[in-house]
Amino acid sequence: MQNIITKLFNIRYPIIQAGMVWNSGWKLASASSNAGILGLIGAGSMYPDVLRTHIRKCKIATDKPFGVNVPMFYPNIEELMQIIIEEGVKIVFTSAGNPNTWTSWLKERGITVVHVVSSLKFALKAEAAGVDAIVAEGFEAGGHNGRDETTTLTLIPMIHAQLKIPLIAAGGIATGNGMMAAMALGADGVQIGSRFVASVESSAHKAFKKAVLLAKEGDTQLTLKELAPVRLLKNKFYEDINHLYTTTPSKEDLKNLLGKSRAKCGMFEGDLEEGELEIGQISGLIDTIASVFDIVSTILKEFDECKSRISTINITTTNDQ
Amino acid sequence: MQNIITKLFNIRYPIIQAGMVWNSGWKLASASSNAGILGLIGAGSMYPDVLRTHIRKCKIATDKPFGVNVPMFYPNIEELMQIIIEEGVKIVFTSAGNPNTWTSWLKERGITVVHVVSSLKFALKAEAAGVDAIVAEGFEAGGHNGRDETTTLTLIPMIHAQLKIPLIAAGGIATGNGMMAAMALGADGVQIGSRFVASVESSAHKAFKKAVLLAKEGDTQLTLKELAPVRLLKNKFYEDINHLYTTTPSKEDLKNLLGKSRAKCGMFEGDLEEGELEIGQISGLIDTIASVFDIVSTILKEFDECKSRISTINITTTNDQ
């Protein structure tokens, strides 16, 4: 069955694997695309030549469509964009910045452009900039996050009420039930992050993957709001941030504590004490490391079961009306 | 049609009208019960004799079941509980405290007891205390809120996976689509607050009701986390809090700014500058003041339309499996 999202990307199921720093290399992206969803390479943690290598390996590993996620704050973003064009990638997700900056340039080169937002205002701004679809990401999402703290459950219907282009929900979705909830709220598809961190094919360190399995409800928190808000698994580094906050730190103080390679240290190198461990609230529901194929199969099975269950709910009956 | 929630309360639809301070008097509660959902009187903002009056008026205004919401931090809670028993109320929702304190006492007197929680840990604690059902309220909810900041989309499935008693979802739900999303996630029913603030029968000041209609995405924020976290519509009082935060205030400083009657001043007396305006994120989706009957009818209609729409989504087909 085709819907507006599967048609846009020429994929089988309206599910996008999020392009996450230190997690989403060619292995994860190609496995996702081969499983019938849209795989994304996360360029935010890659040097330009590393991105080129990942794109080339991904093209060998799958003949299905895949894309690249590019955070707009990337220092040499021009280089990344040039490589994406040179290597023939046809789908780009931009995030964390102004959708006006790159959308026209990419569209002129035949790229399908999706922009990630966390507020209604930026959703409409991205639509006006000419993107093909938007990802709306709620407060519960892992990684970098919006200042308004609007949750997926409230953000999706508010954007759906005003947006004309396709809408992809993100934040807090790891199961078929979550996907059904998002579509009930008006989403045309879903982007899933945390669930794919705990996949066989994710490039996350195995210690980080295990930490995701152990995470329970309440184990993540949004912090560093003065810099770029980020949702972290609570660990020593998170406690260090909290300790620093008791001293009324300046932005510089916070930047100094954060340093340069916390995310790599935590998620890629597996230092669970000193590293920055970005993960969503839904990690509390994730308790297995599985292959991407099995994760997708499970989500689809859950979605169908949820649909059957919901179809039996008859709150109103003809007599009641 | 009956489900576990409609049977528990002997109501027609598995919807609870939240018992909100300064909003949920006998008019709102009786209108809700007469519309086939469960009406709740919010005792948190009532002196004991005022609660007695509201219960008596509610009994005259409806022959359907209704209940009382009692926040556990209420100073003379024994008086409230005594009045509830004396007046023959059969349903009590307890919130903001330890479910062990009153559950047995109420159950021994034949009361159906529901406890409101914002975390998995307290959901299981309430279940162990012997309550009949729990309300799980996400971060997007208005009013007082949990410290873990877990959103409805992630909290409901995490609790559903472990809870054996009926589960009512709250926070971010104002429409039939939101209700469907909650039930897809595993809720047996929903509690709705903000939508009923903007009802004809709510005792909120008309200026506050209008402010709710004008609220957009991003216009609320959770604050005062050092006292009891509360979600507020951003106004002068909210800005005053933020200004105070720049000075590293003590708890006492925050308490002094909050003062004694901010909530009454804002929600009941309509002072939009100096008052405390408690409302959920979903206020951004609310744009009419309607009667409770019309609100409930709309939610049921939306729910049915959503069910029809969802039933046509065929992501997997027999050939795909």
C-alpha cells in the first residue's frame, strides 16, 4: 500500500530511520532501506571524506533509496552538500537551522528536501521555504530538541491543522502502537531514532546500546538549554552539568564543561561516565538489541495488531447517537 | 458499548472531566456527568463547606455518577474526606501525594479510588496501595506536573506494559484523535482538562477562557520546579518568575513571589497579568468555548472519524508478509 510518504521517497513503509550522530552510518542506513523503510546517514558526526565513504558503501549495500541528514550548524556544510550532489544522493533531511538556507539550492539539483522542526512556527517556515515534507519532533525525542518543549502528542495535531505538505512525526515513537498514535494525530509517517540506536547495525558502542536497554522511565532529561537543548541519559556527565548549574554558570562555563567530543566519547566510544549519551524518553520501553529487519517487522506487526484492537472499540453506537 | 472504564464508573463513555482547581465546580461536573462522561469536582480550591455545597448542588443537577478530586497536599484533608463520605460521593480521585495515605480508608467506606500519577514508579505504587484505576498524566498536562517530565506518548505504553489495573491517560488530550492515540498506546480511557476549561460550564473567569483560546503552540511552560512543577500560560507573572530565576533564588524567594492566591487571582478572578494561569500545551489547539455536551459530542464524532480513517491504512498487505 502506498501513501503520501512512501510515494515521496519510493519506499515500502512510511517509516524513516533517523539520521543520528555516531549511530547512523552506512550499515544502519542500508539495512533500513533494505527493510523497506527510508535509511538516513547522519552526517553531523562525519568529516566530509567520511561522509563520502559512507555514501559509497551505502550505495553498494542497497539498491533502495536512502538519504543523508545534515544539521545546519555543521561548520563546513558547503563541503557536505557538494559531496551529497556529487555522489548522487537524492534525499536530504536538514535539521537544526533555517530551512531557507539550503532548500532552493538542493531543490534546483533535484533533491527531495525534508526539514526537521520542533515547533509550528518553523513547520510553516519550512513549508514556505519549499521543502517536500517536514519532520515534527516532540520534546520526548533524544538528541537536540526545541526550546518550546512541545510534546509529540500536542505538536502533531497543531501542525497537522495548518500544514499542507506531508508531515512525519518524531519523538517518543518506537513501536507500532506509537506509530498508530502518531497517525491518529494526523501524521503521514514516522521517524524513529532511539529504537534504531539499539539495533545490531547501529554504529553506537555496545556499552551505549546496553545502557539504552537498561534505561527506565525518568532516566533521561533535557538539559543545556542555554546552549542547544539536548536530551541525555542521566550519567556522571549529566550530574556534572547539574552540579555546575548550582553555581549560576555562564554560557562559556557550560561550553567548557561540554567540551569538543563528548558525544563521540559517549555514544561511539562507550564511555558511560564522561560521555554525552543522547537518547529519547522512549528508551524506557526498549529492552532488546535486534536487527533492523526484525525491528521493522515487529513495528509492522504491532501496527496491524493495534489496528485490529482499535477497530473493536465501539464507544458510540447507533443507539447512542 | 461498555469497557473497563465505563463499567468501573457506570458511565457511558470512557472519558473523565478533570477535577481542576478554580474550574471544576458543580456546574462543570454535573454537565459532564449528564453528557455521559465522568464529572469531577475539583476540591483543591474549595473550603470544606464550599465542597459540601458543590456536592449537594451536583447531586441535584445530575442523577448520574460523579466524583471529587482531592489533592493530597490539602491542609485539612480529613475534613474533605469526611464530607465526601457524609454526602455519599462514591468516586474519589486522589492526586499529588502518597496513594497509601487514604486508599484503604476510602475503600473500606465503599469508595472507588483512582490515583493520579506522572511516573511508572508511582503507578505501580498506587496499584499496590489498592486503587481501582490510575490516571497517568504526561508532561504536556496543565497544572501541577511530574519531575521526570515524561510525556503522555511515552508514559502510557511504559505503564501499560506493567500495570494490571485500568489505565486512564491524561495530558495533551482534547480531541477524538488524541483519545484514539491514547487508546492505541494502551489506555482504557482518557482524562481531559484544558478542553473543559474552555467550556460554558467551567467556573474559570471568562478572561481566562479567552486567553486559552488565544494560546498558541509554545505559549505554556513548566516552571517552579523547585516547589511543585506547574505548567503555566506565559504572562507577566511567568516573566516575573523567569526574572527571579536570573538571581539564583532560594525556595523561600520563589514561595514569596508565588504568594497565596495566585491561582484564584488568575483563573477565577481573571487577572491575566498577575495571576497563575494553569493550562496544558494542547490549549494551542483549542479555539472555541462550547458547552460540555457539544465538546463531548465533538470528541465522540472525531473519535469515530479517526477510527474510520485509520481502518483504511494498510501499511502491510498479505503479499508483504
